[in-house]
Amino acid sequence: MIETSLQTLPHGITLSCRSSGEKGRPVLMFLHGFPEAAFVWDGLLEHFAKPENGGFRCIAPNLRGFEQSSAPADIAAYRPKHLVQDIAALIAIEGPQIECLVAHDWGGAVAWNLAAGQPQLMKKLAIINSPHPGTFLRELQHSPAQQAASAYMNFLIRPDAETLLAANDYQRLWTFFTNMGAADGPYPWLTDSVRAQYREVWQRGLTGQLNYYRASPLRPPRPGPPHNDPAAAAVTIPREMLEVHLPTLVLWAMNDTALPPALLDGLDDYVPQMTLKRIEGATHWIVHEQPELVARCLQQFLA
């Protein structure tokens, strides 16, 4: 059974959380991406809480800016150090150390940073289609293919993005699932009930969610007028902020049009204890598309 709660952190941010399993059991924590919310993990929360699957305490917070979690107005409040602080504080409440941090998309961006900077908070890391900041920066700076694949990011930072995304029953947001997925339908997971869950999240406001993109320079450069925006071209990241020395599972859906497989090149240099599983025929939304496969891979990694 999924329980919901509001968890107020010591630094004043409140995260709305979904959980399953008994308190006091080893903890798995799941971080979602955009334009999603914590509910996308419900099946895995219930799966791993069962005694035969480990009997874990499973927690999925809505990241700041999403659902009922705090949504600060200041764009700077969505910089990585603040996002990492939220999850570190939540782990401390449940911890002091969790068994595994499981993350997808923007949740993965937070998880990569947390694992590099505070590895003592977790025993293992599992990443699902979320680019490592080192390889992502390299590709954004030097790969026209990645720059084209990430061009949507520069749409999401527009001041009118909220209005455009909400128009016609969120028509543009639904295309994130179809355009970043298979070229052709059908999308059997995108049922009426799942659509209703997404609408409920989006109707609470999109600004906090879009501020993740506005706060991050890891976007394709926009040289010349009217923008003169160097974005990723002006970024350097110290090596010590990129290395992850934890057992790490990377699940990579190979049909992800936003995150081409070139992002995997050189990843083992930053993550020497990596287990990489390439999933053919799956897209960026693999957690929705193939939850049983994701659960099975995680189960093997946790064993």
C-alpha cells in the first residue's frame, strides 16, 4: 500500500513523499524526473516492500517544485546544491545511510551529484537514463547531435513556457512522452488514469519544474543575437565533483531520442564500479514501459 506524507526538512523545504514498507527496514529512495512526479515509482515501491523482494522501506519524494513539495519563487533555489541538500536531508531522516538511491532523468542529475559529493549517504546508486554531468557536458560542448537532441531545453527556459505547455490540455507536454519515445505509437502505458495523475500534478503549477532548466547552464549554447547565451560552452566542472566511487547500476534505454548512447562513452572513467545494462527497444520512459524489467535489473543489483 502506498502512503503519502509531507516531510519538512531542517532547512525549511517540505517534500511530499510516497512510501511503502515498514519504517526501520533498509531504505530504497527513488527520484523522479521532468515532467513526472513521485507517483511514477508506485509499482516499484510496492514491489520492493514485499518480504520476498527484500522487504525494503521504499520512499519516493516529489522533488522541490513538483506536486505538493515546496516551490520557491527564486530560480537560483533550483541550483544543484539546493536540490542535493533536500535529498541529503531526507536521507538523514530515514538513514543515516540508505541501501540504494534509484533515479531517472532530473532525479538522476541530483543523484549523480549527491553520490559524488556525499557517498557515505548510500551503499549503492542506480541510474536510469540520466546523463552523467561529465559526459553530458562533453557532448553538449562538442556534439551537434546532442545539441540538437537537447534543443528542447532552450524552449523550456522561455518566460512563456508555462503558458505554452498548459495550452490545449497540455498538448505540448504529452508530446514529451511521444516525441522522446518511439516514433510511432501506441503508448499502452499512457492510460486515461495515468493521464489524470499527470494532469493533477501539472495543474498545481509548472514554474518550479521549469526552473530546473532555467537554473542550469547544462543546455545547448545559443551563440549570436538575440541570446548570446554560451550555456554549456562556458561550463567547467572539477574532476572531483564527477567521480562516483560506489557500486553503480546504469540502465540505459537505447531508443531515448533526447539522450543518445554516446553519453555512455567514457562513463566508466568517472564511475569505475559501474554495471551498465543497455536496453534495446526501450525509450526514455522505460520505467513506465517496462516496469518488470526495471524491477528485475534492480533486484539483481541489490542482491
